[in-house]
Amino acid sequence: MLKKILGKAVTTLAGRDDFAIPKHDSPLFAGLDWEKLPKHVAVIMDGNGRWAKGQGLMRTAGHKAGVKTLKNILKTASGLELDALTVYAFSTENWKRPEVEVDFLMNLFSEYLNKELQEMHENNVQIHFIGRLDGLSDSLQKQMREAVELTKNNTGVKFNIAANYGGQDELVRAMQKIAARVQAGELAPADINEALVEENLDTYGNLPVDLVIRTSGDMRLSNFLLWQAAYAEFYFTDVNWPEFSPECFVDALRDFASRDRRFGGLNEDKK
Ligand code: FPP
């Protein structure tokens, strides 16, 4: 039994430091239907705290382990040539956590940008941030702007990090921007349509979300990408984020490939 557990620990790619962007013919992608991949995947990286508790560690150790997972999932997304990967790093509601945990997370984001930016740039990743960024520290905002500027001409996966993000807050901000234009006489209320709302969202320029993955067993959206996920498929797994490996990610994509997406219509064979 012990051998079995250890065997699993050494064969999984979760949190591995030496994980490189997998090539198309990597065994990791065996049996994957490349025609049916999602273009935009969004991830609720949940369960860092529960994982840490299970290991007898502090919650913060779970967040640190979560960074390793994130690095490997981003590389997998690059290998799959996904158009966009959007991750929920910090919600507008996460300020309710103890101050030490909030401070730890803010430092972790800063450290992540310091240490990983160059490699992400070399990997052709285009970095964006979504959320109410002016609620973050000036130094973190500066790092974020620099990351966006450095990677803006990259043509690989769009990597959107949601920080101080809430879907309701994003919609309120979009409505405020539109209302100001109506008040200025630039627009009539009848000019407001879906395209205009989208133009005013933080994610403008991204394709709609095809797949939302949530780790760690809870089955809710938690104020993430409320507009963008209108027709997304959902994939829930009990695996905690620090143990969510590239194999787990590819499993989610295999599951996605089996879904019957109708977008409110009927499939050809049912017409
Ligand atoms: C949810 O787990 C996770 C978070 C609120 C933070 C997510 C942050 C990371 C994965 C760190 C890496 C991110 C970046 C962008 C560097 P939880 O703490 O709510 O877990 P629990 O539900 O088990 O308590």
C-alpha cells in the first residue's frame, strides 16, 4: 500500500519543479481530441488551506504550494495552445480573511511576478490582470503594469490573473462607465447591447469562457466571471489545488470534449 502511495507521488506531475511545456506528442496528451479543446479555460484554484491542514501545515504553505501548481498548469495551457487561461487569485471578498493571510497572499503575488515574469515572457505568455486593481498596493500595481507592458506583444496563451476581482463588481464598474457616456449624451439607453457591455468588462478582447474548473469539491461560481461564463461548461473535482496536476487538467479537458454544447439551440441531428 505504502509503495502504491509513494508510486503515485513520484509519477504525478503536480507541483514538479522541472516540468517543461509539453509538446503535442507528449504522453500527457494521449487520446486528447485536439479539435474539441476549449479555447478559454477559467480556474477557481480552491483548497489550498484544506490541503495544508491535511499535511499538518499552515494555510500559507498551501498557497505557496498552489503557486507551483499554477506554474505547471500554465505551461500545460501553453503546450495545448489554449487561447486564454483565467485564474481566480484573490476575490473582492477575500479581504475578509485574517490580515496575516491577506498580507501573505499579496507578498506571494509580488514574489511570483518577480521570479516568474521572465520565464513567462520567454514562453510567449501574454499577461493581463482583471479586477479592481486600484485597491491593491502601489508597488504591486506597478509590478502588474510592468508585466503587462513586457508581455503585451506576445502571441501565446493570454494569462489573466483575477486579483481583487468580483464578477458583480466588474459589472457595476462597466455599468458606471456606460452610464457616464449616456449622461454625457454620447449614447442613448437603446444603444446599450451585449457587445457594449462586453467592451466595458475587464476581460475585453478575450473569447467567452468555454470551461470553468473548480478544485476542492465545492460546486459554486463564487462571483467569478458571471457574464463571461454564460455558456461555460463546469468541471468540479475533489482534488485540492496544490495536488491538481497537469494530468488532472487534461482529464478536465477530456471531459469537456465529451460535452454536448448547444448554446440554447438544438444540435444538427435533433433538428
Ligand atoms: C483558495 O484556497 C485560494 C486562494 C484564495 C488563493 C489562490 C492563490 C494561489 C493559488 C496562489 C498563487 C496565485 C498567484 C497568482 C501567484 P483557500 O485558501 O480558500 O482554500 P480552503 O478553501 O481549503 O481554505
